[in-house]
Amino acid sequence: MPTFPSLDDLDESLSEMEVPLDVQLVKATVRPVVLFVRQQVLDDPLPTGVSKIGGYPDLPANFTWPERPAYPDAERKVAELRRGAERMRTMYEGMMREPRGPHQRQITSEDLDRVTAEYETRCVALSEPMPLAFVAQLDLAFLIREAGFDSELPRTGLLSIFNDTTWDGATGAHWVFWHDQPVAELVRTSPPPRLVAHCEALEALMSPSGDVPWSERIMAERLHPSSRFSVPQHWKSAYPHGTVEADAVYDWLDCQPGFYPSASDVGADGDVMNFGDKLGGWPEDIQGHPEEEITVEGVRAKPITQPGQTPWRHLFSYGNEHHGGTRLMESLFEGDGNTYVFLHEDDLRARRFERAQTVYQQT
């Protein structure tokens, strides 16, 4: 998705690529956005409240670590997981009987046992309350200095984002908290031992070769901001699909090189990567408009009929890949994809961050 350092650059881009869109109409849908690059650093020495992915969160002293209740449909979910385990075991058993090449690892009975143990560990977590895993925190009082900061966001405090590591759907399962107090009053907090034990039990089963146990990880991924202007990819629908005009708009939005900040843009050094993380603005489409996938109480959001016309505000999105050794707990949705956190515009104005909704898309 292209982003632009200025509206003049947007004008020039539309002209150079001969995009058949009214410049003023496009500008009316532009929103400022803060893009981030991640710098992997030691977590413990980081300043309190710094914007980061992973690590230990900085929380109010009286804040109770959040947890989700046992799933109300845990029995059904457990039955589905156990059927999945049986399918996986059947596949592995078939692979055990097949001839293996010289460079292919032989499937063993221990692999079958690990499949059963992994799925049973997940089953237990569904049937009881489970602490949430910390994902990210955003220092709004610092980020307000950015030209790309969304003016509708709070100008003070810290946003903390948690997720449910047992989350098994494409929407839901992220919790957002706004701590409206000076970051100096926050306390760096380690996760509950039960959450760490659950995470490490799964990691040991899924990666028996010996990844660094979560409790021994010492890194976080500091977020360095860079401001731009973003355009909604809803403009792909401005012309009928397959027309010359639609192809031109599509090429402009998806095929020209967009701006992605690098280490030199933010003055960072060391192990710095761009995972596509962003605050505010418009989300980057992977499998269609993510706003249309939001589902609340079983009701899916209405399709977007006019570019920029949606009540859902993009709060934050992050790439699901991360550096090895970061204090970031694995969820069921990892790898080459994005997680988007949205809030209805009415809830944003009322600061009801507990009503945030999540969408996951994978490439």
C-alpha cells in the first residue's frame, strides 16, 4: 500500500501513473499514519512506557493482569481439537509407512505422542480461565509529536494490547487497555507463571529441537515511528472489476513501491526490521478490506460501498513475524500475516477501548 510524505507527493504519484481518480476526492479519504520499524533490544533496560512489541508490559501498580474466562462452548471446541489430533495422527502414521528420502526426517512414535500431548494441552486451556499474553504497548504521550498521529486518539497515556494465545478464529480475541497516567507511574510487570508454563509446554511440544524457553528470553522489539499519509485501498472498487480504469487504480495501490521506513529513517541501529506495524491511518489489505471482516456478536460488518466510508477506525496493526528470542508468546496465528485491531468510531470517541475488534489476514 503506498503511503506519502506529503499530499503534494500524492498528487505527483497519481499524475505519473495516470490514475483516473479525482485528486480532491482521493485527498478527502487520506488519513495520517504512524509507521514503525522494530529494533530488537534488551527488554529490562528499556525506559518505562516505551513503545514496543513483546517484552514485559508497563502497567499501573493496581492493574490486575487480564484473563479471559473459560470458553462457553469449550466442549464443542475440545471435540473439534481432538478430531484434529486424530487427523494429524492419521497423516503421520501414513508418513511412517512411506519410504523416506535420505534427507527426510523419519516420523516416529514420539511424534505421534507429541501431537496428542499438544492438542490435549490446548484442550485444557479452553476449559478454564487463561491469562492473556502481552503483545504491544504504545506511548501516546510520546507519539503525539508525530505528524502522522491520529487526532482522535487520546493525547496522553499508554495503550496496552493483549491477546488470547488459544484464539482459534480469524476475528476477535485482542484486548486493549488505555492507562491514562504518566508513564513514570507505571511498573514493569512479568506475566503470570501459569501463562508462562502453558506457553513453554506448547513450545516444547511444537519445537522439540530446543528453542530458547520463553522464561529465558530477554529481548523486546522497540517501535521507532515515522509519519506518512495513507490512502484506503477501498479505491480498488471505484471502477468495475476488469476495466482499464480498475486495473490502473489497482496498480497504483498495490504495484508501485510504497514507503516502508528503514533504520536510517528513524536513526536506529543494530537488528532493525520492518514488519509493517502501524498506528492509525488505513490498514493494508492482504485478503480484501479487513474492515469488512469484523464480526461482532455473530454479525459481520457491512461492505464498504464508498472509499473511506466505514465506521471502523484502524487503531493498530502488526506483522505476526518477530525476531527470535523476543519475549512474545506464540498464538495459533503466527507467520506471514497481519493482525489488525479496530474500534468503532463511537467507541473511540467514548474511549471504550475494551470494545476493540480484531481481524487476522495471511498472505
